[in-house]
Amino acid sequence: MKNAATLSRRKAMQLGAATAGASVLGTLLGTSVHGQELGPGNRGIGERGGRAEDHLYPGRQLPGGGQLEIRLNQSIYTDDPDELEVAQRHKPFDPESWYQEWHRVAERNEAIAGEYADAGLAVSAHEFYLRAFRFHRNKITYQPESDPRMLPGFIKSIEAFDKAWALVPPPFERVTVRVDGHDLPGYFRKPRGPAGTRYPTVICCQGADSMAENTILVNGGYVARGMAYLAVDLPGQGAAKRLRQLYLPPDTERLIADVIDYLETRPDVDAERIGLQTVSMGGYIGPRAASGEPRVKAVWTSMGSHDLLRDLFEYYPPIQDRVRWIIGASSLADARRKLSDYTVEHVARRIECPMLIGYGRTDRIMDPQGAFRLYQAAVNSERQMWSGAGHPHHDEKSGGPQDLRLPTAEDWAARRLGASA
């Protein structure tokens, strides 16, 4: 019988699809996948594999393997009229057109919000300020720090966010967390429960293009399942990167240690039940942090990463300059040198908490093989692989259908952290 070292990734993927996470695959590879513990939301649990080569890299002679269609491109698969208008008007892959079209709809929504606010219609004004925030954010998402409009556009998005939540009670608390010697703003949400309740808590390890303001609004599923949720722009992310010029270090455990230190001061947090949700580039931040921070009790990744050089920088060339900025490198060559330290190669054995390692077989930004390498290296973690993750919305952006997103990560986290689910 072939073991995990000799079984081909394609064969493993085929077996996983055929068994849908059943124990046959776990037995074959020498470990139990526990795929049934999540009920109907367990699609993809236990499927160990890698890239769907037949669906990736159609333009093999093009930079990035022809995967440029997912950046600077808005899908027509939307019921939002402004998003649809941008999709119809903008020139794909054109940075100037991308900026101008999102700027136009952002300004329009901000003007409508102001009219509602002047009329004393706070709820309607709130809704349109949030739309303006989202569109202002979109226009600067891919802008480099060298673009003189980047910082004003970022500040404009934050102003719209703040105006929205000045009109209605926010579902979050604004907090300040001291990380690596810097006071960084963040947002904390928690369930409604009796006074004195200590909640299991999720720390979000965000991606390359993330902002805490957006993150805190789109993860209510954790709060609904009885978990508190904290979003902070760590060095290399959002405001910390743009306003403070703070860059992501390779040893992310020191950042997460500071965040947990803060959570331990809160009377509404159960510091024995803290988990890390990781998104995109955060798929490196979380596992690396868990390798050196024993207070992390669970990690679940949408896109697991073994090392950022192979899994992101080399795999998806269009993002290389953004990664250079995030880590504070002076050039792409300098970034390539620095990224040799952004790996779990020599520390993965120290990860002892459970992990759900996600990947997408057609992921165009994070190499699915990186998740598999992380799985292989983290031998002391009770770990599972999950093929229903990755960056699924990129299939939609490139003209494909939008897949149904099951709450697999939220349910897994609730079980692992002992939440109400």
C-alpha cells in the first residue's frame, strides 16, 4: 500500500472526492480525518490534494500563468447595481479605469448618504455611508504606496466607515491593542449574553488586501455561534501599513502573543479558548504564530501556507510588489531574499493545537500545494485538510459561477473552542 509520501497528490485528491471525507482516505494515509463531526457542513473535510491542473494556468506563457483575470476585474455575477455598473464600464486590468469607476460610485453613494443625514434619516444615511466605504475601499485595494491617491483614498474609506457608525449603534467595540510596541486600533465583537460571561475568542489573521473595518463586519457568523471576535490591522496590514509604515515580520508569533496579552485583560474573554482564523496571506501568519504561542488553542485556514516565497510570491507574480510592500523590502530582489525567513519549515513541529488546513484546488493566488506541505510538516498537530476553501470568489471574477459557501470554518471553530454553535 502506498503511504502519504508516495501517494500522488492527484490520486489523493481523487480519492478524497470519491469518499467525501470518509474514513477510508484517513485509513489509507494513516490518520483519521474526523470528517463527519461537522454534519452537512463538512464538504471537503479530509480531502488531501493540491492543484486542479486542468483548470489552472491556461496561459502558460503569460506572467502568472495567465491568472491575471482575477485582479482589477469586477464580476457581472452580482445583484448590486453599482457593482454591475462598474463591471460594465471599467476596462479590465486597467488600474486607472479601476480607480475611476469605483471612485465614481463611491462619491455617488456618499452624496446620497449626506442627503439622508441632512434629512434626519439616520438609518438610510448609515446604509449609504457603508456602501461608500466599501466602494472607496475597492478603488484603493490594489494601489501601490507610490500612487499619490492611495493614502487619501484609504482615509476617505475610513471616514465613510466612521460616519456610518456614528449614526447607529455599532455591533462592535473600538479597542486599542499594543502590538510590537505600537498602539494599534481594532474592533471587538461579542455575543449577547449574561453579564460576566467569558467567551471563547477568535483573532483574525488577515490577508494582504484586508482592512479591519471590513473584516469586523463580515464575520458575524462566529459571534452568532457564541464566540467573540477581534480584528486588528497588524503590521503589514490596513492602517498599520498605510498610516504607520509598519511591516509584517516573519516571526508572527510575537505579534499574536501581544494580541493574546490584551485579550487576557478582558473580563469577557476566556483566555483558555482562543483561536486563530486565517484568511489568504494570513494562512502563513496563523500557523507560524501557533508554532511559538501555546495559548493558541486552534487554527483554521482558508488557504494554508508553508512558506510565502513559494506559496504566494512565486506562485502569483501579479502580487509580488504588494508582498514587497507588506514585508518592507526595498525591491523585488530584496523581497525574495527576505521571504526565505517567512516559513514554518523548521517550526511546524512545534504546532500542537488542532488545525483545519484549507485550500482550493483552483486557487489562483495561494498555491494549494502549500497547504499540503503545511499539513505534512505539522506532525504534532491534530490536523485535517479541507478542500472547500481557498479563494473561491476568483472563479467568479474570471467568469465562472459563484459557489455556495458552507459555514465549515465557523462550525469547526465552534466545536474546537467549545462555543454554543
